[in-house]
Amino acid sequence: MAAQWLLMTCIAAAGQAPQPHGSIGGVVLNATRGGTPVPQADVALRIRAGGQLALLRETKSDAEGRFFFPHLPVGRDFRYLPGATRDGVHYPGPAIVLTTQHSHAIVELTVNDAVAGPCPLIIRRQRVSLYPEPGLLRVEESLLIDNPSASCYVGVTTSDNAAPVTLRLGIPADFSTITFNDDFFGRRFSLVGGKLVTGIPWTPGSRELKFTYVLRNSQRSSAWERSLDLPCEDLRVEVHTETPDEIGRGVRVLSIGRRGAARGPTDPRPVGAATGALDRLRPLALAACAVGAGCHGRIFHAQAAEWWTAGHPRSGSSGR
């Protein structure tokens, strides 16, 4: 009813006569099962018009996965968003604009089977930049998170009333503020038990998660520690400061091994100088770096210590 009122309002505001009708149809396919049609799938059609997004119609796919929405107004003022839902996860399709020249559209909506565990997620690349400033440490992080499986990971619940959790961020619990670069992530993380958690369903493929947080510090120096959230293939930590002499002896692996293990320090030297090879850092590995609280100003690339992957060590570097 609200969507119909929205359409009528937009048409009246534009001073136009009713537009010719178009249609949107297509098929729902299960990518987990090789693109097989999905019968009785829930299909929704939303419309964005006049700056508002509203649910317009709903239907179910037939025995061969097909669906059809007839009698749709055409015109560039209306942007249609079809989507299908499977196992509680909504999969949006492409945005569609119907015109008098192209008033009928055929689309494929792809869904996946959902799995609660084990967690298939991997961090393909993680970058951490530390910026010591008077009275605080500003940390910028970028994580390229990949779901290499063919299923959508939806996580498990830890108690009867808790929502499923798919990712926990292991940043220091005493952070004062955090800002996500993408509002999509910012709306979907919450603080539970001192940890930032989310129940975002992770479909197959990669997503980049970027955020910045601030740690208050009244001392001249502090130790930054951060647990890894997932198995990580490529991790680099950089410290940007005008006083590189105040940087500690670099980044150390404090704990590696199986989930739940607690060992270390395994090597007190900077990681770039360590020997051996790690194919992948385990989720509970910790990175620690002593950083000064010196003055900010001209930025130096003071030190970049990098973990290595696939048995090929990489050296740390320093300079501007």
C-alpha cells in the first residue's frame, strides 16, 4: 500500500499522465549447486522513487525457478531492485530501469546454500597503520576478507537468545572511538562483551573492511596489541612517526599455533629478521609493537614489518 502511494505521488508530482506498463521476470539459481533452478524461492521487488526505497511486490518462483512481475510503470524516475531470499539471507539482484523502448527485463537472481560452520573465512590481506599522536594512538586497518567456499557463511549462536556471529574484531578493548569507512559495516557491528561483533552473512567472494579507531594514552609510550580475527595470509604493520627512535624493536609474534594455544614470545626479534616460515597466521596470533607518543607532523614511513606467506620470507623496511 505504501509503495503504491509512493508511485502515485511521484507521478502526480511530475505532472505526468500514467505511463505504459512494463514487466520484470527471470529465474532464481543456486550457485552452490552449480546454478540449478530454485523452486518456491521468495522473490521481492523493491522500487526506489522520489528518494525512497519501498517494497512493491512479492512472489514465489515456480517449479522451474521462474518468477514474473507484470504491470510495472516505466520511466527513468523508477528504479526497480529485484532480489531473492534463501535460508534467511536476501540476495539483491541488479538495479533495473524500464523505459518505453525497453519495457521488459529478464534477470537471473543467484542465491547460495547457507552454512553455520565451520567458519570458512580467511583474511587474504591485512594492513595496519599506527599513527602516534600526543595523548593518543590512531590506528587505521584494512582487511580483505574472503569466503573461498561455495556457500554463504551465517555463523552460529552462542546462547539461546543471541544472534548469530560471523566475525569478531580483536582490536584493543579500550578503544575510545571507531569509524567504519563503509556505512554498510558501521550499521552492522555492535559491542558485545567488550568485543565488536557482527552477524553479516558472508557470501562467496571477497569484501574489504576498513576502519579507524583511537586509543587514548597519557603515558609517553604504550604497547599496541591486537589479536588476529581469522587465519591471515598476508599481514603488514606500519608505524608512522616523526621520532622513529622511539619505536620498539618492531612487531613480534607473541602467540601462534592452534586455536586456544597461548605461547610466546616465540622470537623477540623484528619479524623481518626472523627465520623460518609460516604458511598462515592462526586466528589467535598476537601482534605487538611499542610506540612512542611523540609529536606529530611530517610523516615518516618509520618501519614496516611484514609477515610472510607460502614459505617465502619478506624483509622489513625503513625510510621515508
